[in-house]
Amino acid sequence: MNEKQIRGIAASPGIAVGPVYRYEPPRIQVAEAAAQDAAAELARLEAALAAARQEIRLLAEQAGKTVGPQEAAIFSAHELFLQDPELLQQVRERIRHRQAAASAWQEGFQYYIQQLRTVPDEYLQARVLDLEDVAQRVLRHLIGQPEEGLQLSEPAVIVAQELTPSVVVRCPRELILAFCTARGGPTSHVAILARALGVPAVVGLGEGLQALRSGQTVIVDGEQGLVVAEPAEDKLASYLQQAQWRQQQARQAAMASLQPACTRDGRCYPVRANLQAPEEIADVRAFGAEGIGLLRTEFLFLNRGEAPSEEEQLAVYRAIIEAIQPAPVVFRTFDIGGDKPVPYLSLPPETNPFLGVRGLRLGLRHSELLRTQLRALLRAGAERELRILFPMVSSYEEVEALRRLLEGLQAELRQQGQALARRVELGIMIEVPAAALLADALAEAVDFLSLGTNDLTQYTLAADRTNEGTAPLADPLHPAVLRLLQLTVEAAHRHRRRVEICGELASEPLALPLLLGLGIDELSMVPRAVPQAKQVIRRCSLSEAQQLAQQALRLRTAAEVRACLRASFPADVVP
């Protein structure tokens, strides 16, 4: 047999070797049908919707236990689809005109999906798979067909055109070696879930996926975005050896995760955790993180009918601070709006939500929402130091407005006799090029800067990470992005301000020596990545990392930068 290499998009790191399991779920299609008893058909629809909602809630509960609360939120969005008033009105109207419930649902949802496909927004178009999953779930209940999941009897590499979150979550983790899909990008739900599960994944394989057959032995290289079918014996042996070595390295890193991360020449770095919700707090200490470097507070604002009160927020923030003390917590104010809609704000639809009213822009426009959150934070930090981080900053005027708002709220709370934080550090996210280019002025007005490399990369390179066509272009190691990082760090250090990094680049081992060399002061990442990051830092020399950074900044392409980093990476650590 001839070895065949298929290139896709690297979606989740790691190496897997094993047999292919092709998943080709049957797609339900019902013929248009009439029905005489509209009331009975409406009742059937309501029963199917209720059953689907119950299934989705159970899936969310299961996902919360296996992959985490942020990933479980995927299913909250699924439930919201079932509550869409426009869709439900269309379907019910069809039934009242004597159409059978199943065909009315199918036609109504197809129209809904077709409308979504015409919206010039790649994020929304990427969610079409979620809509189709929900539509098929209700259809199964309407026609009485049981759901067919993955029928695995042994560990396998799951190969499919695309995989829905519900299929991934219901599959036993011990039977998943890797995921390979024809469609999708690094921010597709299968990629997100694969990273949460610690499973290698390659997506966007396109037509190359057709070459993979059930039972065939394949190698999946989640670092390189490579799938090798029918590998030669020497290549197979080499990858198996790599996989075993990685497992050994992971065990060693885990055993040393509670130790500090200090370079060979004595520079120590705080390595903290990015959290999506309080349920993940146990992971902070379990993986050796030294506090929370980014707490996304959106969990309090999304998937609900009204904004959270000051007292509700106060209780949550106070509990988090007490659970983590004496380590620090960086609270990022809500980053909602745009692609994270909130029904109680009645926000108008936007053609391009990533460039729209979101993050701090939304907070300053809906000032009562931001005031309430900041009051709760200031009270939660009573008699302690408090770190507050603001997202989507793009101008000096915004920082001035924040300073005035914070100072006014502090005076207001003191006048009311409320205990509040004894010291407040104001930080801003550097995630748009304008903020990086203004870093010298912004650094003077704040206490710390936090690099959000995910958004900074896509805004700098005009490459949407959710778009399969442009996702490969959104490489955070592109020289243009690196020069913005350098500019930011140098500006911050001129004003004696520290620079943190909380984007996904911080959890990429290959990039860590470069980040140290650029002058990053603190790192924050998903908890699972902390042990390996600490291990890499301990193998580094800061002086050598600084030389590496200067070398990388002179290169012309992301590929050249990656090659440079691989050539100098510590030989005894997993890259």
C-alpha cells in the first residue's frame, strides 16, 4: 500500500495513531405532507420541542462534567434556537394551514438556515451546523426515530465530513484517539471540544478526507495539521515513539507543576490560568497555576432574560476571590455584544459583529450595565488589591472615560459607607492594532497591559479565524503580529508597566521562548496547558530567548518564524 499524506488545519495539538472510524450519520428528510388535524400536529410539535430541549439540557450537563462550562455553553445556544420566535411562528403558521408537523418544521428550518447563509458574517455561517443539529434532533422526535451516535468498540480516529457537538460529547473519551473532519476551522466547535478533551484534531481536510477508509491505519499530527494514511513502517515507528515520549513528558510536567517557572538563568515568571466560569476554579491549583490571569465574566451575562444584579455579581466575585486567595484574580469586564448577543439589551443586528459594538464599546454605551459590574467588583475586593481588565480598547479617550468612571464609583461607594478594594489596578486588553500602536500613550494611563493575541492576530491580518478560507492565514507568529507585540512590550516597559499575555499563543509551547525574549512579564492560559508551559520555561535561558526574539523579528513569514523556533527549541521538551 502507498502512503498518502493529507494536509488540513491544525485544530488541537498532539499525535495519535490508530484505525479510522468513518462516521456518516443518516440525514432525515421528510416529504411534504398534509394533515387534517392542525391542533394534533401543533401538539406533536410542542412535544418534540420539549423532548429536544430536555435532551439538550442533559447534553449540556454532560459537557459541563467532561469538557467544562464554557464548552457546555454551546448547548445553551442550541436551546435558544428552539425558542426563536420568528422560526416558531413560521412553523406553527404552516401547521395551521394543514401542513404536517414534520414537513412544516423541516421547511421552516431550511428557510431559516438559508436566510442565515446569506448573512455576510462568517461567524454566523459557521453556526449553521449547530442549527442543522437542532433541526435534525426535533425531526427525530417528530417521526419517532432514535438518535444514532458513534458505534465504537475500540479506540479509533473519528473521521467525518463534520461533527456536531452532541456527537462529540456523547462519545466515551477513552475511545477517541483523534478527530479528522473535511470542514471546519480552528474555532469550529469540534476544534474547541477537541482541545478541551486533550484530543488531537485536524480539520478542513476537504476532498482529501475521501481517501480515508474505516479500519485503515492513520497517523494524526495535530501540531502540523497532517494526516498520514497507510504510513510506511519507519514513519509509523517514529510517530509511535514520539507519542510515547510526549506522554512521558506530560507526566513529568504534571509532577513538577506546583514548582515555580524559572529560567536557567534565574528569571521567574508567574503562570496563571484563563477561566470561563467558577466551576473551573479547582483546575487552577490542580494544574499548578498561580492565580487567575483572565477571568471572563460573560458567564454572568449570557443566556438569561435580564442583566445580573449588583448583589448577584458581588456574591460570585467575592466567592472567586476567596477561593483563589492569596493568589491574584484578573477580572475582565463583560465582553458581550456582536457575536455574543444578549436579549435584554435589544441590540440591533450588525453586518460585521467583530468590528461592531462589543466589549468596552458596549459597556460605555450601556453605562448602567458597566457601572453595576464595577460596583460589584470594587465591593468584592474589599480590603484587598483588585485587578480589573477592560476588553476591546482602541482609543485613549476610552481609557480616560474608564478612569473617570472608576474614580466616580469609588467616591460614590465611600460616601455610602461601603468597604471597597484598597488598591485597584486598571488593565486594558491589547487586541486591536490601534491599541498596540498607541501603547506608549495607553501604558502611561493604566497599570498593566494584557495581550489578546487571538483578536490581535485576526484584526492585524484581516483574517477571520472562524472562516475556513482565511483561518490558515490567522497565524499569531506572523512577523506583523510579532512586531506589534514588541512595540507594546517596549512601550509598557518605558512606563514601568507590566505586560501579560492571555491569548492562545501563551499556551503554544513552541512560542514560549519567543514570548520570554520579547519581554512578556506574566503568562495566562487554559489550566491544562500550565504544567507544560512551566516545563518549557525551566528549560529556557532568558538571554538566549532574547537573541531568538531578535532573530525572529527579522524574518518575513510565519513559516520562517516557526522553522526558526523549532530549530532552537529545547530538545528534551515537547514542542
